[in-house]
Amino acid sequence: MLGAPRMNRPTAVSFPHLDGLRFLAFLAVFVSHATNLLGYDSHKAWVNWFGLYFLLNGDLGVNFFFTLSGFLIVYLLIKERAVAGEIRVGSFYLRRVLRIWPVYYAVLAASLWLLPALRGALPPGFPLAIATDRLNPWLYASFLGNFDYLLNGITNLFAGILWSISVEEQFYLFCPWVVALVPPRRLLAAFALIIAGSLAFRWAYAPAGSMWFKYHSLSSVLYLATGAALACLAQREKFLARLAALPRGAIVAGYVVGLALLPLRRYPWAESAARPFIVQTLPVLAAAFFAFVIAEQNFAANSFYKIGRWAWIGALGRRTYGMYCYHLIAVFFVMAALDALGFSVVRMRVGTYVAVVVGSLAATLLVAHLSYRYFEAYFLTLKNRFAVITKA
């Protein structure tokens, strides 16, 4: 299982719509952070209401990433076992190291040393948390950053957004062993059991509204395992046939119902103590909706639109890992530049706020592109040496 790198050309599996979905998920996260972290208050009730019940739900983009990652990783592992007769676990780990670690540790270093060193140039009341005194760098260095949130709170946003990478790396640690050791006919049941365990953990130890509800690994694994379960179902011809034949009306209805849950999410959340069942059920519905979107986009024949038709979104989607990791650093430097030019970034006017949002998004796309082409590309090429199955 720990075999040497495969020198033959790997088998390619095509999912032409996943990259576009990745970009939309990143965009949702970016909008959520721009709404929540920059300290802008319009003083208009309807704008704040729209931000609370719609834009802030962009944090679910992280959960969508989890679901998509669980699907893709497990699907490729299943195909690897079918093609090679085994799972090369050591090669899997090396692929993850080569894909995740270079950007991760570059951002972590900038968050811990570069940005804090610039703190003295920032105006009092700068809205982005940058402290390192209560942050535990060893937790981030060992991909346990989400537990720094749980132990020390959110003290450094730039390192803090890496919490989701920590959760994914923890999932990758045991996921290939599940696929390698569990018989194929039992694999769906194994991931269903993980989903059930996550729900049990949430009910027993992660009350709605708590940090554990969102950031604990055993809470977040609900989404990763849901994606993995979808990957198992996608091996079944009957399941794929039913997806392919799904009527367009049913697909539209699925999107309408799923998207309608977004504004409703905040209402029961505000009364989580009084309505724990509703709040604990919402993540299950969200995970199911995300799985529906992934399945429909990739396997349904009657979709009203396929995101992969937008080639430019697919190209951006291949760079979303960098976009996610770099985007708050981009926000930092755009705000610092505007402050140096004399604009107030503490109590922003609407024009300054728009400039921060647009400038930060443009800077993020540029930095992610340069990183992908001149930094990540080397490691991605090396990564393919250890692949049996790749995503085309």
C-alpha cells in the first residue's frame, strides 16, 4: 500500500463542472468575509438585514468545499483501487503534501511573522484581528488550527482561515485507510456511520451557536463524509441512471428549496436554545443540498445549466485553493494602501468599502494566478508522479 511512485501515465477522470463550483464557493466565502470582517455599517436597516440573512451565509462555502473534497478524494481513491488493485496510501499522502503544504506554510509564515511586523503602521481600531500572543503556532504547524480556535478564540484571522485546511488534512489522514480496508460493498455504510457519529457528537457536545458546532473536526466531518457517501453512490449504475434521467423540473425544485434554506438559516439560529432540533437539522439539509448540487452538475442529463460551460470560471476554479488562503492577506494590503493614501479604513464610507472589496478581489485573483503558475505548478507536476488516477 505504500508503493513507489507510478511512472506510467495516470488514468484521468473528468469532472468538468467541479472547478466552476469551487470558484462559486470561494466567491461566497469572500462575500461573507467582506460583509462580516471589514467593520462597515451602512446604517440602513434593509442593507444590514440583507447582509445578515443572505451575504453572511457565504460562510457555507467552506462547508461546500468540504463536501466537494470528500466526494472527489473518495471517488478517485475508489477508482485507484479498481485500476491498480490497491490503494497506495503513501503516495496519497505525498500527493496531499505536495498540493497543500507549500501554500499553507507560506500563508502561515506570513500570518505569524510578516503581517504582525507591520502592525505599527496600521491605524488604531483596524478591523482585521492580527494578534499572535494567544495563538498557538504549533497547532497550525501540525494542521490542528481549528483547535486553536476552540482553545484560544479567533485572534488572528489570517492564520485562522486555515482552520478548514486543518480539518481537511485530518480527514485525509484516515480516509484512504477506510477506502483501502473496508470492502467496496460496505463502504457506503462506513461513511454513513461516520455521518451518524458526527450528528451524535453535535447533539451531545456541540450545541448550536457554539464554536464546537462549526469548528470542531467531528462536527465538520459531516460534510466531508456526505461527499464521500456520494462518491460511493456514484459507483452504482442504477443511481447514475436515475440522476441522468432526473427531470429538469425536479432539478429546479431542488435548487429552489436548497437556496431558500439560506435566509431561513439565521432565524432559528437566533433562537438556538429554544429550537435546538431545527438548528441541528440545518447542517444535514445543507450537506444534502451540497451533495445534490455536485451530483446534478456532474451526472444529470437535464440540467438547466452546467457551470462548466463558462470556461473562465473553470480556469479560476483551479486556483481557488490559493484564492482562499491568500484572500484576507490581499484585503490587509489593500486596506493598508488605502490608509496610506488618506482614506479611513476604520469607519469606512461606502466608496472606500467598495474600493476595498473590489480591489481585494482583484488582488486575490492576481496573486492566486501568479502563485498557481509560478509556485504551485512545480509541486503539482511533481504530485502527478505519484498518481494512479487524476482529475482531468
